[in-house]
Amino acid sequence: MPAPVSNVRPRPDKVLVDIADYASKSEIGGAEAYDTARLCLMDTLGCGLEALEYPACTKLLGPLVPGTAVAKGARVPGTRFELDPVQAAFNIGAMIRWLDFNDTWLAAEWGHPSDNLGGILAVADWLSRNGAPLVMRDVLTAMIKAHEIQGVIALQNGFNRVGLDHVVLVKVASTAVVSNLLGLSREAIINAVSHAWVDGQALRTYRHAPNTGSRKSWAAGDATSRAVRLALIAKTGEMGYPSVLTAKTWGFYDVLFRGKPFRFPRRYGSYVMENVLFKIAFPAEFHAQTAVECAMSLHEELKKLGRKVEDIKKISVRTQEAAIRIIDKKGPLNNPADRDHCIQYMIAVPLIHGRLTAADYEDDVASDKRIDTLRAKMFCFEDKKFTRDYHDPAKRSIANALTVTFKDGRKLKEVVCEYPIGHRRRRKDGVPLLEAKFRSNLARRFPKERREAILQLCLDQGRLESTPVNEFVDLFVV
């Protein structure tokens, strides 16, 4: 006879408790965390503004029912939309992620912690317009916390290894910090986060051949908006599921994580925000960022030597294991979402043109036969040291090295880049470029006077932090 099932409610899983305790703390992180969060805010919103130039993105934006407006709703930067916070979170999240140009976190799991800004900004703006006087420091605090929750869970827990997409962590992190912004109790935050884990989770199908597609560009918007919905459900007093992770047979670990519990090498603090990777120069999957830098150098070298890409016989790509698993692609590339996750494509374009922009993933550029010809000449292989340094918390490098061999047998000296321009080790060099990127993106949507007002506010840490959220967002309304 099977043992009887107990109806006694279990204690909440420790993972849920730790997330809720961290999310509900009043102050997290020091000056460096808040300064980096300010840079992250600028860069993330700028990425969203650039995405508004792409009809494939904008066709998904706006209210669910065309023409619907919400009185005192959340505003969507760069647009005239005024929406409920759930739909606003989707809009903002989809814009942010569309071009694969916002920040990145690389560990056992990969992801983009600034995806959480969709839910954070939508809820903070909505609350600010409806009697809760939040300021931008509250937004920066929520960003630091969301980065930390997503990033620390990702350190040693590879959801990709079981076929799950990293946006599960966007949903969990956004749920926690949005619940706190909504004023939920610790117990209610635990309930909300349990719902995020009990949800059906997105597969990585849309990130890999032969199914690579544009859902990867709105998946994070979907996750952060779902988080807002779950937080609002929990706010009504709806019950949670305390052993959602550990329940035998029916819990997340047994159903979706091969029975293994999560591992945590460090406690929540402000580590992730302080060490986050910015995509400053190129809208490219982050494991290829240094490969693109190498290709840009080789483009200049070819020009100096009077050589053409047609003279190349072979290109050896020394890289990390994660890059081989995610972006080493042969054969046809069917759409921009396929191309921006192919390391060979991201090397070929700068070798030919000396650039890599979002527009270079579109069909008109991809139709250049030289790109696929070069791709066929590339060979990727793992360097074990690159892989070790990639996982080393003291280094967190994302190294690539390229060697070009010509048809006449001559070989160029290998070009190596270990840390991309957006790495913490290169922050001093990267910040001026990040600010220039923001200026360029502001110019896409706003007249000079407005963009100067936005820029001056964002460059002033103290003034930005004290600005009411709704006043800040109003600057971005067209």
C-alpha cells in the first residue's frame, strides 16, 4: 500500500524565502551599484528607442485591443501609448530586447538582466500616477535587486542544459521586485514568486536551428509582463505554493530540473549589477562580442595589406565552450534572429564592411554572397583555458581569437580579445561609448531640446534619483 499523502502545508522553500527577504529589504548596494544601474537605465532605454525603428517590433506594441487607452496608465517610452501595467511591461520589455543590444550576464545560465526593466518601469510609473510617489532611486534599487536575483541564480544553474529558456529568471526576478514595489508583504512576495516557478516555462526552441525566430526578441517582454500579472494576483491575497520547487514528483526540481536542487555560490548583494556586461559597440550575442572586435581589427589589417576577403582560405576561431554550443552555426540562416546568433555571420560582416549594426542582420545585407562564402571558411574550436576563464568569478572573460590564413599560404598573426569593451575591467573606456550610444538613440526620437534635458538628467546621479518616476517617463513621451 502506498504511504498516505499528508495535507499539512509545508514550510516555504528556502529559495523562495531568500528571494523574498532580499526583495523586501529597503536598501541594497553601494555607490558603484547605483552608478552602474544609472548607466544600465540609460543604455536599456536607448536600446528600446532604437528598436522602434523596426516594424517587426512595433507591430507587437500598443494595447491588446487597438484604440484602448488607460486613464493614468503606464507610459511606453518613445511612443504615445498609455496602458495597463501588464501590457506596458510587455511593450517596454519587447522594445528593450528586440535588437539583442542590452546588457548581458554570462554564467552557467545566460541572460539579460535589464529585461526586468519592462516590469519595473511600467509598475513604478503606474503607481506614481496613482497616488504612490515613487522616485527614480526606487527604480534603480529594483533594477539592482532584479539583476542580483536573476544573476545569482544563473551562476551555477544551467536552465539551458534542460532545454528551458533563461527568461524563466526574468519572470522570477521581476515578480519579486515588482511585488515589493506594489507593497506586498514578505509572505505575499513568497506566494507571488511561487507562482512564477509553478508557471509553464518557455522552451529554448526559438533560439536554436532549425526553429530560430523572432520570439526570442519578445520572450523577455512576455516574461516580465507575466511577472506583473502574477504580482497583481498575489496582491489580492491569492494563495501560493510553498514547496513549488522541492515537492516530490510535482515540484520544479523533479519535473523540469532533473531532480537537482539549485546551487548558490554566494548570497544576494549587488555583485551582478556591479559586474554586468554592457553591449556597447555591437548588437551581437555576447559570446561573439570579442570575436567581432577581433574581426574589426582584421578588417583594418586587410586594408593595410591591400588584401581582400576573397584572398582568405581559412579562418580559425578559438573560443569558449558556450559560444560553440549557442552560436556556432553552419548552413542557411533564415532571418535576422538566426543571423545575430551565428558567430560566423558576426565575424564575416565586419571583415567585409568594417562594421556590425542591427541593420546588418536584415535580408538586404545578408544577401551578399561573400558572407556565406566566408562563413564556410571558418572553423570554431574550444580553448579549455578560455572556458575556464569564462567561468572564473575573478575573471569572467569572454575570449575569442581569430587567425586568418590566405590562399597563398601566408598566415596573419592571431588576434586575441579576452574582455569586450562592455566588461567591468574596461568600464573606464566603455562609459564614454555607452553615453555616445545613448545620445545617438535619443536623437532617433526626440528634438534637440528634449534629448538634452534627458541627457543632463541622466548624467546627474543625485538629481536623477530624486526625480519622480512619472516625471522621468514623461520626458520620453512623443
